[in-house]
Amino acid sequence: MDCLLKVIKGVESGMDFRASAGETVLGRSPRAHFRLTHPSVSFEHAVIIRNGDDYYVENLSSTGTLLNNTRIIGRIKLRAKDEIQIGPDTLIRVESTPGSSAPVHKRKLLIYATISLMAFVLFILVADPFGESTDSFHWTTAYNQLLPFAQAEAASGNLPPEIPNLLREAWRSERAGDKKGAGKWYLRLQILLAKTNEKSQILQASNDYPHALESLANADPKSAPPDHDHLAAALHQFVQRRLNVTSPRKE
């Protein structure tokens, strides 16, 4: 891709030129590649040099050349929208360079990635990956009641403080489609719940109320809230059921 230059001020205003391979001399000389006729322009005022896909500008005139209002010293890389001042009355703008399309390309990739992510989230919400449409109850309803219960029990010292965090991470992983990661979190939950059973009696509650989880998930919103033992039983059953789904045992 060439470097496109356009005169935006001066006698040749509106004229453009494509600098390609090698060197492109800007000046008043008849031999200049990009000829500028104003008397303030030197015969060979500046040169555009291509190196690979990059373009550089270098001053050749004793009167100097400016790049974005700064005097050019040595060789400076050009970028899109740079402005080259050739004498007091001629201003040239760099319209494009080979690398100037990269930010646009990156923005397009970012837009596509965002759209893909939104489509995936919509799939998660609509496709019912946890089987709520076929199960006898809604997992989200159960989780939304069990997390506050686990947090309260941890705050009171009845459950290890790690349990609410593990429950949250397991649920998030499963919702994101990471069943393997969720299975690891649920397994750690199962182990911790077993270790704390002597204090919390959570396994006993689960045995006493085998349908606590179904009752919790399908309860009428207007009905009385479940008591402590039913919530404890439902928490244990929730972890067990989700562990069986995310980490099924091999026969």
C-alpha cells in the first residue's frame, strides 16, 4: 500500500500524490516527484522514504521542514493525519499509510468479538443449559435463596467462610459453560460440607428432608419462607445434584 499525500494549503491545494517505492522528492525542481510551485518551496525541499511498509520524511532544505508544527531533524516516521509544512505557504497532509488501517481493523475485530459474546450470553439465557425446562424445578431459584443462606451461616460461624465463595464460583463457572471447572468447585464444597457436618448437622438435615431442594425451588412466593433445617438440607442436595451433573461418575 502506498503513502497518500494531499496538499491542503497552497498553490496546489486539493492535489494528491501517492508515494510508493524508494524515495519521493518534494520540491520546486522539475525533477521532483511531487512538484510544488510556490516560490518559498526549495528545489528539493523534503523527501519521503519507504522502508518496508513504513514511510519516513526527511528535510532537504536550508529553510527547514515542519512535521506537525515541529522542525524535522533527521528521519521521522509518518503516520496518517500527520501534516508536513513545506515553506510558509504549503501544507501537506498524510491521508493514509500502510499501517493506518490497523486500528480500524482492530476496532472491527473488537465489535465482532462483542457481538459474539452477546450472542453466547443470549444462548446461555435462552437455551437453558442447566436443563431447567426438563427438571422438576428451577436451579436459579434455588441458588438465589441458598447463597444468602450460606453467607449468613458463614458469618455466624456455622459454616466455613469459604463455602459462599465456592458456591458462587461453581455457579458462575457452570453458567459460563465450564462444567469441568464447576465440578471442581462443587467437589470442594462437598468435602467442606462433610467436614463441617458435626457442627452444622447438614447431612442429617438432608436425610430428614430429602425433598427440601424441590420444595425450595418450587415454593409459592407467597408462602412462608423455609426454616433453617430445610435450607441446610437444600444446600447439601444442591451441591450433590450439581456435582453429579458437572462431574458424572464413570460406570
